[in-house]
Amino acid sequence: MRDRRSLLHLPFNILRTTLLLGSSGIAILLVVAFFQFGQFSWRWFQNAGNWLKVETQEPEVESPTLIVQQIRGVSELTTTVFAMETVVPASQTRQLGDLVVGESRLLYVAYGEVRAGIDLSTLTDDAVKTDGDRLVVTLPEPKILDKKIDVERSRIYDYDRGFLNLGPDKIPELLEFTQRDTLNRLAIHACNQGIFGQANEQAEVALAGLLSNTGFATVDIETTKPAVCGGNQIKTEPDNFME
């Protein structure tokens, strides 16, 4: 009788044991999986921290030679333009010996412009100096880079050859003379109005901005006092009175 009951309960015991072993196996698998997931998550967060970590880079300071090349690359730094309209007279006589028999007069209304600035291509290596985190650049002397007459806006206001047109017919010569005289007047008047001082001031601001990213804490731009106004003391480029 006991053996029969034992035989009856045998399938149930096997099933229960199997279920218990199956539950334990599943539990073990879940524990292992959770442990592996925890390790993976920790490594991922560590890598994410490295990706998101913000590092402060040391500032890079450019060498004086590179700074000189950078400034020279700008070539001419045009900073100030002066415009003026003026009336220029010109005359030429016709003579027989010491006797003046006729005179031609021309009045020319000229509109011209003067462009002043600093020719940075002449900057020397000695003009750039460093002192720790301080950069000092000494600019060349400003000069008139261009002066020209706008022939579209300029005109001959009056031309008179005098009594019986005895004056010489010299319009081309008189016109060229008035144009050259206009260019000289433009340069002198622009200088007297402070065009070189304005060129220095604006060049100082422009170059300070250009060199602000060179890595120096302080950038000082030193300008050179402009030439004295008047005659040949004004530094200019060749005339352009036919532009």
C-alpha cells in the first residue's frame, strides 16, 4: 500500500523538483544578467563622463614673426578718405618779345578725393615686440595712399582767350596744369584738416581688433607721428588725375 502511494506521488515530486530547479535557474540567470547590465551601465557612464568632460586648453601665443606676416598680409590699411571740391584758375599768355598780345584764362571746377592710411607692407620685424603676455606693435608713418580727381564730376567752368581770341589755344595744357594743382591742394588741405591723425586713430582700432586673438593678454598699438603738412613734406603716391 505504501509503495503504491509512493509510486503515485513520484510524478508530482519529479514535477515539483523540476519546477524548483527551473525557478532557481531562472533566478540565477536573472541575477547574472542584472550584474552584467550593472557593469555595462557603469562603464557607459564612465565613458560618457570622459566624452562630456570640459577641458580648459592653455592659450597659444603666436610668435612675432607670424604676427608680422599677418599684419603685412593686410598690405595697405586704408582708414580715412577726404573729399573736396575747389575752383582752380589757370592762364597762359602769348607774347611778341616782351609784349603780351593775348592771354587765355581757364577756370576749372575740380572734385577730388584723398585716401590716407598706413602701408603695412613696410612693417619691420623690429616693430613687433613682446614682453611676457604683452604685445607691442609700432606702426609705420601714415601717408597719402592715393589722390585722384573725379573727371565725371569735374568740369571746365570758363575758358576765355581774351580780346580777339589772341590768347593761345592751350586747353589741354591748362587743363593738365589745373588738375595737378588740384591734387596738390587736396593733399595739403587734407593734411591741414588732420587726415593723418585720423588715419592713425582708426588704424590703431582696426589692428587692435585684428590682433586680439593672438593669445596675448594685452595688445598695444603705437602710432608714428605724421609728417608735417606742406609741399614735398607730405608723403604721397603718384598722381591719378584721370580716374
